[in-house]
Amino acid sequence: MSALPAGPERLRQPSAPRGLFRFTGPRPPREERCELCAVPLPDERHRHLVDVENRALACACGPCAQLLDRTGAPTGRFRTVPDRCLSDPEHRFDEQTWERLRIPVGVVFFFRNSALDRLVALYPSPAGATESELEPDSWQSVLDGSPLTGVLEPDVEALLLRRHQGQVECYLVPIDICYELVGRMRLTWQGFDGGAEARADLDAFFTQVRGRARAFGGDRS
């Protein structure tokens, strides 16, 4: 290795940023690690766990996610987020049902919180995921609106609804993509209704969900 030149030439070598200037340059990407075994996660599409105690998502490597899948872990702190995605084109949600929900935006997702032993309703907003306090009859309209509510895995799956152009779409999805949607909306939201960029991003998100979902074939009686 050659040494740095001496004298004036050495003084012209770039030095490390000092003071607040060190925050102005690009930061190196943060390395994500499995939150169970701490191994690095090179894949951006790695699996996620739900930390039931803290109501938070945690990143997981493949072996750790598979281990929890095999054991089931229905009562442990962490539960693996599954990857199934179902659609219910024959759901019973309509404009009147949506009005009873009193959701101020066109998207809402519901999941069963095992700690509270009830459904929780959240919708995206400029502030992030916002919880909606629903009346008992509104909760019942959700439970009766689709048989997908009867097959939701607690904490790790959600019933995702979107009202758009007079129609309501209904899906069972992994809970992590709901929070992904919340994050995307928070970044792009402008004004009262979200703005054109947020609406385009929302359309793109649901295009992906439609392409991924398979029709639910459960009993509707």
C-alpha cells in the first residue's frame, strides 16, 4: 500500500465530515437482522413475525420462520406471518355497510387481537395506522359480511376492505402488507384526500393484491 504524500499534497486529501456536516451526506444502508437469531437478512422479501406482546412486526430469517411454522406457536410471543391471500367476490359489504363503519378513508383492515380477544379496525392516515372505535352493530356487520372473518388467523392475518367507485373489495391478507400499505400512504399522502400520488400508489397496491389472491371456497351458510 502506498503512503499518503507528505506536505501540501497531504493537506488536500478529503477529511471526515465534522460537526453537523456529517449528517448531510448519504447514510449507509442499515443491515437488517433476524430478531430471533440475529443472522443478517440479505433478502428484502424476508418473512415477518408478529411480536404479540408489543403489537409489533419483527423480521425473521427463513429457518426461524419455518421453525415457528412447524411448532404452530399459538401462545408464544412471536407468531409467523403466513403468506396466503384470499379474495371474497361474494361478500355482503355494500355502501350502507361502509357508512355504518364511519371510516373516513376508502381503506380499512381488521384483525383479531389475541390479547384483547376482539377485532381491531385500523385505517391508513397521514399519521400512520389509526384505530377506529366501532359500535357493536358495526362490528357485527363486519363479522356477517364475509366468511373470511371466520378463518382469520389471530394477530397475523387481516380482513382488508377497499371502497372504490361505488364498489367494495374484500380480501384476507397477511398483516404485514397492511402495515406496508400504511407506510406507503404516510409517505405519499398530501392534502385532505391523499392526493394523486397516494391514489396512484393505492391503485398499484390493490392491483398486486388482486393478482396474488385466490378466490375463497369456504362454506357460506
